[in-house]
Amino acid sequence: MSLKKFDDYEKGREQEALEARLQAEIDSLKTPISAPHLWERIEAMLRKEETVARSRPARFLKKWFILVPASALVLAGIVLGFFFGLKQRVTPSGILAGEALQKIELKERQYVQAIDELEKKARPKMAAMELEMVSLYRDKLETIDAQIRRCRAALASNPANAHIRRYLLAALQDKRQTLAELLAYEY
Amino acid sequence: MDRIEEEQTIERCRHGDLEAYKMIYERYEQPLLRTAVRLLGRQQDAEDAVQDAFLKLYRGIDSFRSGSRFSTFLFRILLNSCFDILRKRKKADFANTDINRLPVHSAHEVRHSLAEAVGMLPRQMKACFTLFAVEEFTHEEVGRILGISPGSVKANVHRAKQKLRAWLSVSS
């Protein structure tokens, strides 16, 4: 066996021994930890929470405080979208001219870009937030996203409809504001 | 506790049954405590984190979606509690802590010191290593718990092992 091969063999053996030692040390980290009164503490705290929760209907209301206006906004968007969509067929005033359409599309792109950036920043923050708050913001954002999807679907067949464009812009603004609020939220 | 039993227990938890919470506690007590101790370094803080995690679980059990894995949900809550405690402690930035500055120990001290060495890893690396190597979650599950990609978990675990191997080779 050449000297180089012997060195490699030795290094390999050392590496293997080190790996085995690391694994043994990792296994030793699984040693049970004794916390004899922990459950009693948790139970006492949960009982206290149970009593407080019974006298506090606010959690349910808090969720609806965000969901109801958001749903109302979506409904209003749909109803008005249909109304103006129909009206637009009769009166051409609701149709955007080529230049105006370009401007509004540019504005939408700017909003989408801003939203993308905010979403990137918001993701790690949401991961660290309380579950209850995360679920409230997620519900609100999902509702706004649904409105954006509906507007886009309507615009696919009627891209120059000014009214639907306006609702789309409003939804994009709303999403941007919600994400900004989320980023400013202190916990 | 198999998966069906666990789902039934969670359903009871949703109805505020404290016995069901106790069953969850008995099932996950050790992994939760171990993870919290690894992340926080002190048992008292770890117990506080587990207690806080159960309070958050009680308040947020409705947001758990059936069909998802409960353990990842529970560990995500625990890690949030641990990070809250770390934030409150206002410790120096863990990312700047250098494992190479740890003192070298003799062989009989290694067990204690390896735990110490793990404790000195940067926060995210430590969480990835503990959940993957000690608690045996998959890369995907760790990613879901920490809100990062499985690739990032893999990289963190790899770097953690590298640092620990280097530390072990110096200490022996």
C-alpha cells in the first residue's frame, strides 16, 4: 500500500470514528428530562384560562370584526361589478380609452410589485406571530385574494371595463394596506 | 397513541376536555422539553415555554386543520414560545456566536459539552439540528415547523453537523 493510500485509509477511519461518536453524542441528547410538577402547572393555567374564556366572547367577535367587513367588501364588489358591467354594455362611458387603460395597467403592476415585496417581508413575520393573529390576517388576505381573482376573471373578457378596474385597484390597495398593517404589528 | 387515537384526542381538546390535553402532554412531554432545553439552555425556561405552548394550543386548537400532522403544529407553537422567551431575554445575537470560542473539554465532559456546543449554534441552525437529528422530524416537517424551505433545513443541519464534528475532533 502506498503512503498516500495509507493516509487516505487512516483519514477515512478517523472520519468514520468521528461520525460514530457524533451519532452517539446525538443519541445521548435524547436522555429524558424530569419535570415532575409541570403538568400540574399547565393544568392549573388551563383551568384558569377556561374560566376566563367562558366570560369572554370577544375571541369569536374579534374574528368577525375582520371577516364581516371583508366579506361585505367582496359582496359589494361582486354586485357593483355586475351592475356596472351590465351598464357598460349600454353606455360606453365605462369603457377605458387605450391610453387610460395603459396607465391603469401600469398602476396595477406597481401595486402588484409592492405587494410582492411586502409579502416577502411578511412571511417570516407571520411565522413568528401568535397563531390567532396569523389566522385573522390569513383569513382577511384570502378574502381579498378571492376578490382580486374575481376581478381578474371578469377583466379577462372585458379588459377595458373601468369599473371592474377600479374594484381591482381598490382590492390591491386593500391588500397592500393589510400587509403593511401586518408588518407594523408589534407582538 | 396512533394517528386515529390522536385525532380523537384532538377532537376532545377542541371541546375543552383537559383530560385530552393531559394525554397530549404525556405523549409529547419529552420531545417538547428536550427541544425547548436545547433552544433555551435552561430547564426552567424550557418548562415555561412548554407551559406557554399549551396555553397557545388551548387558545388556537381550532386553527389546527384535520389531516395535517399534529406534531408539526404543536412544535411550531413551541418554537414560537421559545423564540418569544429568547426575545424577552434580549440575548446577544445568536447568529454572531462563534462555536470555535467554546472552551475545549476533556473526554469525560463531552456529553455535557456537546449539549453546550449545540446551545452555542445560531438560533435557526440549532432548531433545525435539534428537530431533525434529535427529534427525528423529516426535512419537510422541520421546514413546516420553522416556516423555511426543506433545502434550507438540509443546509442548516449539514452546517451544524460540520461545526459539531469539528468541535468533537478538537475536544478529543
